[in-house]
Amino acid sequence: MHFHSMVKLWKVVKIVTDRVTDKSKGFDFVTFASKDDAETAITEMNGKALNGQVILMDYVKPTQNLGGGMPIARGPPEPAA
């Protein structure tokens, strides 16, 4: 399965940006429509390259205030300018 076919599984994408530069911090939070969709995306895309960057996917570790893990997708951090 290719990256573009994964897009249809996304429900919400939150791109995390630096407050000063407004540039991506190199990771995003992705909410999938279902747990099965999240598992499919992680299985199919984790460790794959996209535009020369390796995609690393995992579940967010729950905190006391959250009711469970939320899948995330991230790439390596951007080098400092």
C-alpha cells in the first residue's frame, strides 16, 4: 500500500509547528477513523521513505488525562537553521 492510499484512512491530521518560525517540528498527530485503519497504516508505512524522509509511526503513549493512545506519524527532526 502506498502513502497516497493511506490518506483516505485519516480522520484528523495535526501538523506540529514551531511557534516562532511556524515551520514543522518534524512530527504530526494523525487520528484515524478506526483502530483497524491505524494498525493498517502503521503496518504498511512505518519505516518507509517519503520524499527522502523515513516515516516513523507509533501510538501516542496515554497520559492521565487521555483515555487511550492516538496514532502518530513523524519524520526525523528538521536541522536547525
